[in-house]
Amino acid sequence: VMCATEDNLKQRAYYGPTGIMNFGGPVGQCKLEPFVLDREATTKLWALSEKETSLSWSL
């Protein structure tokens, strides 16, 4: 809900619980690992996910 209602949030950022390992605590900006923005890695992960679930999404 925060991301849909707050002004001035950073683009390409991850918001969620800020406690230990992002499992609890107050909501805020969390660390975004570099591989999350790696186009090649995300493309491979998407293809593997479609293969393993037998679902294909045409986005």
C-alpha cells in the first residue's frame, strides 16, 4: 500500500520490511541486489520459471 500511496519514492527500488533479513520491522527502502537489475539474469530466470511451471506469459 505504501508504494501506491507515498509520494517521492525512488524508481527501481525495493520497499518492504526493513528488519533482519527483511522479514519484519517497519516498511522502508531495502537493499536491492545488483543481479535484480541484470537483464540477462532476469531473462534466464523468467524462462526457467515458465518452463518449470508449464505456464507462459506473453508480456
